[in-house]
Amino acid sequence: MTTRTKAETEAAPERTNVWRMFDRIAPRYDLLNHLLSLNRDKSWRKRMGKYLPDGDSLSLLDLATGTGDQMLSLHATGKIGYGVGLDMAGEMMAIGRKKITSRDLSEQLAMVRGDATATPFSDRTFHAITITFGIRNLVDLKAGLVEMYRVLKPGGRALILEFSLPKNRLFKRVYLFYFRHILPRLGAIISGDRQAYRYLNQTVETFPYGEEFCNLMRSAGFSEVNAHPLTFGIATIYRGDRP
């Protein structure tokens, strides 16, 4: 059972129209992701590919796709036949579309603007659905999980990569000091937007993680739900299948 401190259970920050904030930091978003995670974000995204469902020519929906790094990483596994990234942040996706074009992947990958809690896709459309560092930004988390379940094919899989909090008390204290005091300052200097990186700290600390999040996935209908902690637990891949 996950034990949460008082700071971790305080009211979560407002998420309505948070995509506007991501559009503001879009030009420096990738650089900051790599810098502030000490480049671990690349290996975490690559690790997601190991949990894709069996089969080739899989159809993929990447929610909160941002600049497209997760979708591109999964396509590089050779298992994705067609992928679509969905996000509300148009400036972020503009960068992602340039990446897709530069790799000559416009026939295999696409991006559309939309809300992850109410996607424009039919029931049972995709073999795999992913969301990387985006699930905690949804205005309605439960609605987002139900929507993911709805558009998955039977036997399909949801993979969610999100920040979490380490179990080791000493490491957790060091990690939280970095998140609360160092990361917002570095983010502000490089992006010019201190609010965005203060928001990151607040959402990570107030978001359910570990078994608490697994239970939310089960409540949405997913089976075979489990959590795979990464790098001492500072990030976690959650997996859930649609029966």
C-alpha cells in the first residue's frame, strides 16, 4: 500500500487548459526533458517498447503525444504499423510533425488535435494505447482511463509512463528537494516559465502512484494490471490489458 505524506495529499493544481502552458514552453520542452531527467527519459520511453502487445503491424494511439518522442520511439521497435498521436497543444505537435516528416514517416504516423478524455475514435480501434508523462495532466483521470479502455481492441494493451515517488526514504527526500527547489529554478531559467516547472512538481506529488494507480486502472475495466518502477521508482510504467 502506498503511504502518502501530507504534502503529497494537498489539493492538486488546476489542470483546465494546461495545454496552453505546454504550448508556451514547446520550443524548449525536449531540451528540458533530457536535461532535467539527466537523459533518463530517453531510456524510459525505449523501455515502453518492451511492453507492447504481441504481434506486428500494431495500431497505436499515443495520448498527450506532445512533440512525438514516445510515438517515434515505439515505431522504432518495428512493431507499429500505424500510429496516431493526440494532444491539445498545437505548438507541441507542430514540432512533432516536423520530426515525423524529417524521418519520412508521414505514411505511418500522424498527429491530431483532441482531448484524451473524449477522443474522436470508434470503439475497439487500437491494439495499443500509450500516454507518457501526460496522464497526471488530465482534468478527469477516471474519464481518461475509461476512454482508453473504450478505444482498445479486445486483447489490446494500455501502457502509461508517469513520474512516481521513490520508496526509499533517503532517496525520496533528495528527489523531492530536487523537484521542489532545483528543477523549478532550472526550468525557469531555460524556458522562461517558472510556473510550468512548479506545476510539474505539484502534479507529481499529488498524483496517485503505485498500487493506488493500479486500482484506478482496474476500476476502469483493465485486467492483468501491474506497475514496473524505473530508476529507483522516480518513474513507473503501468500496464493494463482489455480482456
